[in-house]
Amino acid sequence: MTMNAAAVTSERPAMNRTSDSPGASQSAAPWPVEIHDMTVAYHRKPVLWDIDLAISRGHLTGIVGPNGAGKSTLIKAVLGLVPKASGRVTVYGKPYEQQRHLVGYVPQRESVDWDFPVSALDAVLMGRYGRLGWFRRPRKTDREAAMNALRQVGMADFAGRQIAQLSGGQQQRVFLARALVQEADIYFMDEPFAGVDAATEKAIVDLLRELKRTGRTVVAVHHDLQTVERYFDNVILLNMRVVAAGPVADVYTPMNLQNTYGGRLTILDEVAEAVRQAKPIR
């Protein structure tokens, strides 16, 4: 497979911040997230190679690629959850470690121990511990913030329910609320739509659009090729390296999809044709 590893160059033309980005008033302002020459390897086997990316502010950015392409690893490496073999990550021009309070994270639902005996409200309150510290009790304002976050995702009526008793879609909404209550500026989400029902998917889309409206930046791993154009402003096509990155209208093309997936998905031709004709897939 031939992949364009130089799709995002040091000048980063594909991911340039545009004048209509919320909060992007100065061209010299630092990017929300920059990834410089990052390589990640597991047991000496490379998973990501020479990643260079800049994420623009106030946009919804999807990370798309085949299974094993390193999509989740990319997010985890940015957040310091897996070690990097080389490279660095900055958040608004400073090392991530100094700016972690600006970043919220929604992991894959399957990676969470949902049998842990806490209520939905308690799970959301855990998102406030970065502000409180682990040994301070939540205040009234923290509980109010947690309840407001549950309302935003349509889960206020389940605040006292044990998380193990919730459906998969409800659990995902609780984790979204947990990220919201951090009041972050940048959100990383690992497959937020995976395994949820149609109502939850719509609720998540509405939430992402509200975050964008308020100037937040969202980067989400996404697996459904049919909804990329509807859900995201920018897209990163990834297969161990960056194949292409930039506005969906420019980057989400049949050629780039073929370079990313190598024709391995049966739906790929249908998606490519829909992209060509700019028609929704039924």
C-alpha cells in the first residue's frame, strides 16, 4: 500500500486554522494540539510512524482508518497513556503535562469496569477531581455541575442509578457527562458512537455541535465511514502514518480512502461513490 506520509507537512496547509474558527482571532496563536514527529511502538513493533499534526481550534475532527491503524493509540499517546518512542505533544504551545487541565477524555466504553459500585452522579463527579484533588470532598457547586452535565446528555433522571444497571448507550452518556464536567477546552473521544442506539447517537451529535458552538475543540476516533461528512469538519485519515488530514471537503476523497484502507472494506466502493457524488448513503 502506498501512503502519503507527507500529507501534513511542517507548514501544515491541510489543518490551517481559518478565520471563522471560534476564538481564533490571532494567526500567531498556538494550536490547541500539535504533534511533532511522534512514533509509538509496542514491544518494539511500530504502531504509529512519524506523526505530524496540528489540530485547529473550535472544530470537530474525526480520526478514521482501518482496524489496527493506530487510531486509539494516537489519542492515548497524546494523553500520555502509552509511551512514545519519539516525538512530543504540545497543548496551546506548552507540554501536555502542563496543560492537562484543559483536556477532557472519553475512553472506549469497553475499556471501563462498569461493575464498579458507583452511581451515575458519582461517576460524573469523578470528572471534578482534577479541580478538587483526590482528598477533598465535592462541594455543592461540584454536584450542581455534575447534575447539569447529566441533564445535557439526557441522564438526569438516572443520577442515582448504579452504572452497572445502565444500558450501553446510557453508560456512554454518563461518560460524556463526566468529560463535560471537567469544563475542558479540548476533548478527545475514543469511538463515542460505538455500540449506541440511534437516540444516543443523536444526543452525542447534538452535544458535539454544542461544544463546537461554544468554541471547544473535539477530536474523536470514528469508525462509520458513512457519517464522516455529516458529523465532522476535519478528518485525519490514518493507517500507521497520516495518509491525509484537513477539511472533510478536501481530504475525504475516493483516492485518499483507497490509500487508507487499500480496498479492504466491502463498503469502501459505496462510500467512495457517495463522496464522488456528494449524496448520502442509504
